[in-house]
Amino acid sequence: MKNAMGLELSDSERTLVECYQGLVRVLQESKDLAPFERRNALKAVAALWQVVNGLDLDPGNIYEIGA
């Protein structure tokens, strides 16, 4: 996986991006999360969004997933 500048991400960085993408997918697709689960998952996504953005990837708009 490469970032916007064409630099290859390390294994650790790829894992963080995969965590972000997985949480976003869960939040978009799951209708059965309890309110506290959704709220805390959104907090985790917000923190991981900062990481993905810092890696020069395009994490999208966090408001699109209900943050």
C-alpha cells in the first residue's frame, strides 16, 4: 500500500489503516450496535482518522459515517 506521495507503508502502518477501514465498515453496515458501542467506535475512528490522515492517505470525511 502506498500513500499519496508514492511511499510504501510499513507493516505497522498498513495494520493501522486496516483497523480504521474495518471500524468504518462496521459503523456503516451495522444496525445492531448499542448506543455506547457506536459512540465509542466513533471515538476510535476519530483517533485513527488522524493516523490515516498523517500517513498522507485520504481517509475521507469523518462526518459521512456519523461522527
